[in-house]
Amino acid sequence: MDELIRYARALLLLQLRQVEMSAQAGKGPVIRSEVLLADAGFGGREIADLLGKNYAAVAKAVSRARATRGKEAADGNGAAEGDHGE
């Protein structure tokens, strides 16, 4: 089971890196890995552990992203992108 978890984690991190690289190349929206993982249901401490980042930095990134989404939804922009809130 531990081996399966290790491989799943590696695949997840590779996918996140691909999303980041696409965003940097201008091929997609800039979405932070922290936000993608939070949207997938991971907790802040899990995200920090997965990405090797500080918990406070992860929590701040997720909080800012959610605040931005809330503002966009209030302005009427979020609904057009399929944001249904959380």
C-alpha cells in the first residue's frame, strides 16, 4: 500500500508541474498547485507536506485564491468560468 501511495504522489506532483509549466508558457490560466489540491479536497497540512512548502504559505495562497474567486463571482465573472463556489 505504501508503494501505491508513493506512485500516486509522484503522478500527482508531475501533473501539477505540467500545469505550472503550461501556465508559465502562456498556454493556460495561472493556477497555483496549492489551489488545485485544495479544490481536490486536500487539507492545508497535506498540501504543505506534498509540495514541501510552509503550511502558512499554503494557507495564504488558498485563502487569496478563494477571496479572488468570491470577488469575481460577485462581479459576475466567476459564473462564466464554471465556478460554483465551495
